[in-house]
Amino acid sequence: MEPGDFFAPVADELKTVESNLETNINSSLAVLQEASTHLIRAGGKRLRPAFALLAARVFVDDLKPIIPLAVALELTHMATLVHDDVIDDSKTRRGTDTVKQLWGNRLSINAGNFIFARSLALVAAYQRCDMIKILADTSTKICEGEIIQLLGAYNTRVGLKNYLRRIERKTALLISVSCQLGALLTPASSREVAAFQKYGYYLGMAFQVTDDILDCVACPEVLGKPTGSDIRQGIITLPAIYALRFSPYRQDLHQWLSSPEQCISRTDEILDLIIDAGGIDYAHYVAQYYAEKAKRQLQFLPSKPITQNLGKMADFISHRDY
Amino acid sequence: MEPGDFFAPVADELKTVESNLETNINSSLAVLQEASTHLIRAGGKRLRPAFALLAARVFVDDLKPIIPLAVALELTHMATLVHDDVIDDSKTRRGTDTVKQLWGNRLSINAGNFIFARSLALVAAYQRCDMIKILADTSTKICEGEIIQLLGAYNTRVGLKNYLRRIERKTALLISVSCQLGALLTPASSREVAAFQKYGYYLGMAFQVTDDILDCVACPEVLGKPTGSDIRQGIITLPAIYALRFSPYRQDLHQWLSSPEQCISRTDEILDLIIDAGGIDYAHYVAQYYAEKAKRQLQFLPSKPITQNLGKMADFISHRDY
């Protein structure tokens, strides 16, 4: 199964989002237009728009009013990606050159800001200040998460708590907000909106843990980037945290993972030790734990086929191997 | 006279803004707190808060409700400065080390985003979506301005129109919005709000032209950065545009200003040619032209001492030599 299958109930609306992404970055500056279009064309799973649309579809049939929100959520995500590529000095993303690689750091910083401002203007048009407040608070926390990740690089003493805080901010919060805002624009009750916010949060946690597993084990063609790219950058993810504690070779792991040079020269060796120690199995267990928590929130939502679809989505996300 | 003298009618409120700047960047992350605090302590003229407060004071006595806006405007300005320092690779600003210099590019990009998100949350709390819309559109244009400046570097063919568009986005728009939003939060009529928006715009243009003059002629101690820093970075400002057209040595100027190496090795020579060609006098003339336009908007505002103060402010800004 593909994630697209779960998005089938909102497939038409996702096509509209796709075409609106480009028209919403129309700028008189050709270079800005090119950079943004390049980023849109590089594609992505459009998870955040899909969740906003799916959440709304549980309560209403007409999703036209949700489209600008869905576009804004993807733009916000894209803005963080452009800045991330500068911060991480990334040359490729999803198998194609990054904006940073093609146009340089200076343009990328501005392009990220520009895309975020556009996203904001789209949300402002709803005239719903509660939505802006949620988006502003989420952005603040996402920035903090980035910094926690920066500060924790090559630090083999970071534990589970630090890791969970990082992935919450990196991924879970924006997926949570996508579900929450999608539901907020419908006649859903505040209890239902809260259930969607939590569903998105736990699902986002499951998603990022699984992403971190894939970074250790998936083949580069599937990932669109080299296997072990987290390790190469000194980012200590859940499988590594487990192995640092339980591997018989944990002393070697501590030494290698704290050294920027060894992280690059010994990536494959480190990956093997992590896998042998059971780090991947443990991370799978954690991903499933969050998927279950996500599914449990669905009991507070109307019992419909689309709600069951969201449950299957949670299972899929914590098991996916693409 | 000092700009502070013109701000006297709102001096107490500016002190409150100053203390609120720090409390509004409270983060659990020590490094973020340090970086932001460093930036606040490095000071600045707090022009944008002052204009928002002065505009409001024309219509109301109690400025408490304007304080969060004033803080948000300065935070927005500071966020752009932090990103600018990364983009321009600046080591000092206002005579002290930049955030970028002390904490590096990666933290600076995130710190800028964090500060902007905080600013947004402050404005969102007003529950006035029209304000958010104005801020989002302004941010979009400011980003475009940055890019126009990047693209035009070392391009000696850029003309007056390109320059005016650049400084509009770099400076005039945010000062204009400061005046506009300050008035918008009072019972001012829409005509009066519009007059303030234009006053701020023209005053901002006068301010930036004067800043560009000072970058050519003021001593480094006063500027807090080396004289000729624009030229060193290949930024072609108004005095240079004039000299490129009318200097008897314009061929040399074209050659030198299009070369990143010559811009650095011949900065003083270039400055001398610009001054001898009358570039500074011409720019002074343009600054005064905008100051006059700003003053003309004041006729649409209540005739009060504080309104006359705003007129004197425009004169001062276009003549200042600090």
C-alpha cells in the first residue's frame, strides 16, 4: 500500500492544492519564482495538506474552504525545508538539487522567509485570529526544536527525552496543527478538534520515528538521500540512543558518534552496530506505541469509514518501509 | 538635536518597550535567550516602536494598548537584521559582534525565525486579522527587496528605479506599517490612517537615503561599522548611481564597482570619486524631497504640537549627520 491510497478520499482536493502551490508563490522576481517552483516540483508526500483535508472531510463534504489552509500548511513546511537545507548544508533533497545548492545560501534564506510570509497571508485571509495564534506558537516551537537538534549534535549523552522533544518540534507539531486547523474550520465540536490535534501529534511522532528508522536501513534510491545521513551529521536518533545504551560495543559507539570525522568515515560500521544491538527493533516498537495512541483518539470522532481510514493510516505510517 | 528629542512625547512608553523586548523572547533554550538578549542590548534607535507610539499619541493619551504592537515591530525588524547578518556575512553591527559572528549561521537563521514567530504571536493577540494581513504582505515585500539587492550587487547598470524599490522594501515599508498600525489601533479615521501610512513611507525613504549617504561619509565610530561598507559589498546606492552617470571618471567607476575585488581594494578611491561627482549632494536633495512629501501628509492630521513634532522629525531625518 502507498500513502496515496489513504489520501484517496481527498485525492481531487490534493490536486487542487498542488496547482495552487505554484500560483500562490507568484512573485515578480523570476529567481524567486524559479526557486520556489523547483522546490514544489521536487514533490513530497503533501502529508500536511492531506491531514487537514482528511480531518475536515470527517465533518463536511465541501472542502473548498479548506484548500487555502492546506496550501498554507505545505508552504510553511516548505519554508522550513529551505532553511534546513542551508542549516544542514544539504546538496540534495528528494533526489534533486536543493534550492541552496542551485541558488546559494543568501537566496535560500530569503526564499524561505518569502514562502513563510505567503503562507501567513493565506491564513490571515480566513480572518480567524485563533488560527494565526496557533500557527505563530507552533512556528516558535519548531524553531526551538531546530536549535535543540543543533545543540545536541555529536552529543552521545542525549537521552530519550531530548529525542522526543526534538521530533515533536521537527514533525509532530505541524502535523498536529494540520489536523487541528482542518477540523477547526468545520462544525466539529471542541472535543473533536482536540481529538484530532492529539491524533495528529501521535501520528507525527510515529511518522518521525519511522523516518529515523528508514534513515538507517532504507536504500538511498527510496530515501532520495544517502542512508545514514543523520549519523553523518551527528544527529543522534532513537536507534542510536538505544544502541549507545545496550550495544556490547557501546564504548566504540560513544567514541565514534561524538566525533564529526568518525561519523563520516565509519557511517556503515556505526549503522551495523546499531542494527545488531536491536536499535531498529526498539524504534519500531516506539513507532507502534505512538500509532496506537493516535488510533485511540479516533474513538472521540464520528464512526465513519473515513475515520477507520485514519486508523489504518496510523498503522501504515508506523510500518512503512518505503 | 538627537532623534531621542523627537521621541520625548513617548519616552516613558519607549522604556516599557525596551524592557518588554527581553521578556518577550523568553525561551527555555539558554542559547536562544542569550543570542536574542545580546541583540537587544546592542541597541538601536527603536524607530519603528517610536513611530507606532507617536502615531497613536496623536489620537489617544493611553498608549498601553500600543505597547505589544511596538514590541512586535521592533522584533520583526530585529529578525530581519539577524538574517541580514548571515546573508551579508557581517561580523559587527552597531559596534558589537553580530549574533552570526558569536553563534554561527545555523543558530542565527533559527534565531531570526524564532524572533519573527514571537512577533507574530504578539500581533495575533490583538485579534485583528487586518493587522496580520498587513504584516504578512509587508514581510513578503521585504523579502523580495532583499533579493533585489542581492541580484543587483556589482551591477553598475541598476538605475534610480531599482534603487528606490530596494530602499522602499528595505526600510520604508516597515516604518510606514509602524505608523499605519499605530494609528489603526486608535479611533483615527481611515483617511488619517492612510495619511500616517504615507507619512511613514516617505519618511522611511528619506531615512534610508540619508543612511546611504552616511555610509559614504560618516566616520566609523559614529556608524558602528566601517565607512563604505555598502561599496565593499557591491551594493550600489544613490550617491554611486549619480556618480556612475555624471562623474568624469565614470568609466573607472563602472569598472571598479562591477568587480568584487576592486570594491574592496579601492573603496576609498571610489568614495572620493562619488563625493567629487556630487553624488552626496544629489542624494541629500532626494532625501529632502521625500522629507517634504512626508510633511505634506501631516495636513490631513489633527493640528497639534505632536503633529508639528512629526514634521520636524522629517526635517531632522533628512539632514542628520550622526
